[in-house]
Amino acid sequence: YTAQPNFGQVVFDSAPPAGVNNVEICYKAAAEESKSKIVGCRYGAVFNNRLFLYGNPDYPNYLFHSELADGIPTGEYFTDTGYHVFEKEVRSVAPCFGRLLIFCEDGSYFTYPELKTDTLGNTYTSFPLYELNGDKGSLLWGNAPSMGNTPVTLCPDGFNKWVSTEIADERNALVFIII
């Protein structure tokens, strides 16, 4: 075989021998760069058997998530594609109502596990990103505290409780203490 790692290609000179149904191709990433992205994170939360990490000063707009290793949850396995990048730095996260709420300074988002099937028929878990509120988020860093299973953030207008509604907009954030 000939490997061209810069292009993500492996070309076989001949087909695998009879009886071999699959071929496993492994690669090694630039370990130190990948490792520093993860170990540099200051905050984390567990959601859907995954570890979500954020708060790396060198990657402030990133939210990383771990993957399953052989179907088992682990906080030691992070892929090169297991992250989201936001326009602003991630300030806080909070599991809530089967969703993971993600707060930037002046905006909030959510994600949840969604099963996807690739072109080869393999099923995997994806975490799509959706906007929750374009104006409110969190002024504080670290995991959002909760009151009665309801996340609370500090916004310019005061403390807000994030409640479940049928409409994903500013009605999710209810001011309960005005500053």
C-alpha cells in the first residue's frame, strides 16, 4: 500500500486476501497539540455519557466533547472532530431538560444527542448546535448553577432562570432578580 497522510488517502497495490472482510487503518495525530487543547480546559460537564470541556485560554471559543471508546463512555478519548466553535468565548454550560445549554456572554445555544447514519451505514451520535437566545447568555465563567433543576445565569438585566418552553427564544430566560 501507499499512504498519503496529508491527503487522508491509503492506496492498496492489491486487494486484501480472501476471507478478510475489513481493513483497519490507524493514524497518530500531532499528540502534543491535540493534548494541549483538552488539558488546557478549565471547566467541564458530563452530558449524555460524554465529557464536555471548555475554558481553554488558547481556545476560548471551543467546546470539546469526548467520544465513546468501544461503546464505553470515557473522558480520555477526544477526536479531532469532537468540538464546536462559537463566535464568542464559551462562558458556561448546564445540562437541562435533556439538552446541554451553552452560554456565551451575550448569546446562548443548545445541543442534544442525535443519531446519524453515514454513507457506509454506520450509526453514530452527533451533537448538532442550535441557537437558543441571540441576546442573553452568561457574564460569569464556569458551570451554571441551578435552582430546582433550572439553570441560572447572570445577564446584564439581572439573574435569569432558563425554563423549558415551546418557543426557543428570549422567553426561555426569565429574569427573577433585577440588578
